Amino acid sequence: MNQSLVKTPTSSEVERTTNLITKNSNLNKQTLDYIREYAAVSVKEMHLHRIPASITLAQGILESGRGRSELALKSNNHFGIKCHSEWQGQRVYHDDDHKGECFRKYQYVESSYDDHSAFLTQRRRYAFLFDYHSDDYKGWAKGLRRAGYATDRQYPNKLIKIIEDYEVA
């Protein structure tokens, strides 16, 4: 798909998230701010790469600590994507599963979103996810764990909870 044909959504995330907080004052305001900031980027990535926007957005929220984790702040890496052997870009070192692991560093958060999409679309172990319907966020969440995206056994449940609590499905 030609990127120039994809338009950023015009729906008002500010209004939608304001309505959410009115319905449920227990929702995290930093998460709502993150949704306001990056929902449109998630939708754009969905149109370009067929990854559900709800999954991308929930992963960004979870992996980046709502954009406030040390890794996100020092590298604009909102998905915890490690360097891997083919990475030619800037690097930052951060303790994760092991001390001083290499993570990708991006100039812009949006570049992290784009690379996340490329990461999922270009690796065979994630290919089966694209058999799921775009609104099957539960299948995607469980499939990501099954494909080895995350080591946390609760990863799918955490994604599903974010999607349902913040109504981003």
C-alpha cells in the first residue's frame, strides 16, 4: 500500500478519552495521555501493515510504561525491540532479561512504531498472526506470547486488560 494514500485518523482521541475518564475515574491518566498521543499512529500502522491498532497501542503502553520507562525516554523505543544482528541504527544499552542488553534507539517514537510493524511482518514466527481477523485482539495477544514476543506468561492478559479497560478495541 502506498503510504501517501494513508491518512491519519481525524477522530478526537481527546474527546473519547475524556468520556472514558468520566465513566471510570480509576483509569490511569498517563495511560489516557499515551492513547491521545499515539492512537492515530497505531491506526496508521494498522492500515499499512494489518496489525490491529488495539494490539500495537496496548503493546506500546505496556512495553514503554506509558512512554515513561527509562528505555522509552532515552531511546524512543516503545516496544523494547532489541538490536539483533541486522540492526544498523543507533544503540542504547539497558538491563532487561540480562544486564546491559542492546536495544534499538530511534530519533522519533513514530519510528519505533514503524519498526515494530516491520518486526512483526518480516519475521516468519509471527506470520500466523496475520491469519487472525483484525478485530481479534485476544487471538493476537495470545499469539504474540505463543510466538515468543514476550517471556511474561501474563503478557496476553495484560494486553487484553489494557484494550478492554481503555476501550481501544
